[in-house]
Amino acid sequence: MPKQMSRYSSVLKSPRRQAANPRPHSGEPSHGPLTAEELQLAVRNHSMPLEALRNDTTPPGLHYVLTHFDIPFIDAGHWHLRIGGAVQRSTELSLRALLRAPSITLPVTLECAGNGRSLLRPRPLSQPWVLEGVGTALWTGVPLAYLLARAGVDDDAVEVLFSGADSGVQGGVPQQYARSLPIEEALRPDVVLAYRMNGAELPPQHGYPLRLVVPGWYGMASVKWLSSIKVLTRPYEGFQQAVAYRYQQDADDAGTPVTWIKVRSLMVPPGVPDFFSRSRHLPAGPVMLTGRAWSGQGAVQRVDVGIDGKWAPAQLEHPASPFAWCAWSMPWVADPGEHQLACRATDSSGAVQPLEPVWNYQGMGNNVVQRIQVSVE
């Protein structure tokens, strides 16, 4: 697969900061224990159990969920998708009309941009992901490019804005959740308006009745509960674009936008867990270490597995699609004692997972190597 960054990096724009010192979250990064607010977010949102890495496709109930505000109640019988802005033919489409349109089905790995945030020191205050904010599903729906072609995009269009039905307040800014894509990204043939997940109707928490799925980009781009699509002739500067989802060094840094998923690999923790600590226990002898790896920036070319600091290459399988994770495996003969296991992926862009976290103010894109402590008995 060609390097995805080289194909699309020229179309990525950096919108200006929306207002004077708005904050994507409340409070400065902390060295302290989890706050009540973080625990509340952790209860509302959930990660994918690492044992679910055994599945090529993640069941909806195990797939990660991040909901910024409330899950909206939508009556699909009265719901319409509005398409307008810099187009020749504005339109409204019912769900029934969308179901009659040409459709595609794609396996796509989605990952939250904040995955790994809780591992940073100091810890940015937001959803306290560890490493499990990920999942891979089969998404079925209408290619966005098909609907934009029918609407007739104007020549001076630069971005496409997607607005969800979920609303709330973030950083002191009342808003509906909304994000935009550069027009060249929106016209990719694999960007889909999905109404089915793994062959079934979208669950409420995953965007019923319609959501956007942008393969290769972090999950914030895949707007759920879609209510409108607007083609723009100027870059969008809403909160979720210009303030949230930025790589910043401090609160006053305008930063750069979060876009493509960074290369990552994860391992299925071997053995059995202790209930409270989740520490792993397994008997001595042969064990097959397995996991998944993915990247939005290029095909995964290598996964190395570390056993007590010594690295060896794993066996890779072909992914189901360019933007779906691939399986990897490596046999290990476990000797009695304490051991540290790790896995590290490299993609075709040359990107390699870092051995130590790379800190940023919002806690975005922390693709640090996973490490697992095991007790072999």
C-alpha cells in the first residue's frame, strides 16, 4: 500500500484558533490521582477489552465508545440528512432514500485520538484511556463521494462540514459536535456514510441512524448521529476543529491538527488475570503470543515482540482492507519467573512506535509501546 501521508498530506489545513484561550477540557494536566470528573467520563465511555483483539471484527458491545455529550434520541421515521452549502443542488434525504442508494461495506479500524492519555505524566484531564480505545468493524453505507457528486460541489469548495445531533458545552462553548474534512479527503471513495455496523442496524451509541466513517483518521473525524453535511468555501473554525483535537505543547499553543492514526500494535495479554490488579499469570511452557497492528499513515510492515528487552520479529497476516488492523503472532517458551512482554509496530511510512510516551497538552496520539508484566509459574 502506498504511503497514505504522501497521498493526502498536501490537503491538510491548520485552522486558526477559534477564540481567546478556550480550553478543550477543564484544568491543567495533573500528577495526582484520577479526578471525579475523569471517573465519570470513564463510566460513560468504554474501551475494548484486550482479549477482543482475538476477533477480526469487534462486536459492537466491545468496540470502544467515546460520546462527547448525550446520546441523542432520534426517530428514524422523521429523520432527514440535509446536504447544502457550496453545492448546485441542496437536498434532504430520508433514511429510506439512503437505503436505496448504492452502498459499500468496508472493514475499518477506528481508534480514539486520546488513546493512551492516562499513561502521560503529567496526565491531561479528559477521558482517561489506557490503551484500549480501539475497535474494528464492518461499516455499510453510502459512499460520501456519491452523494456529493449528485449534489454538485462548487469549484471553490475547500472543506465539507459534518454536524451531529449531539449537543452540549465544552471549553465554555455551547455547540453541536461538528468536524470538517478537506474536500479532497471527503471525495475519497472509501469515506462512507454508514447505517449498518457488522451487518446490523447501527446501535444508538455508535451513531444511529447514520454516521460518518473516515478510514485511516482518528475517530473524532467519524461524526456520529449525522444531521447535516455542508460544503464550505472557507475552512471551518468550530471548537472541535480549531481548539480540541490539536497537538499542543501548552494551553496557549495553537498547535497542529490531529488527523491520521499513528502506527500502533497491541498484544492479547497471555494467561489469566488477577481480578483487581489485572496482573497476568500463566504456566511455564510454550505459548503463542498474538495481537493486532494498524496505522493510518501506511501499511504495517513489521511487528517486533520484546521479551525482557530482547526483540524478535513476529509473523504478520494480511489485513482485510488497507485501513483495518492486521493480526500478528509469535511463539514463546515461557520460563518460570517474572517477565516483561512488549510489541512494537513499524509502517510503510517509516514510522515506528516510540519506547517512551511523547507528551502533549491534550494527550493526543500517544502510541507508546505496550508493556505487559507476567508471572510464569
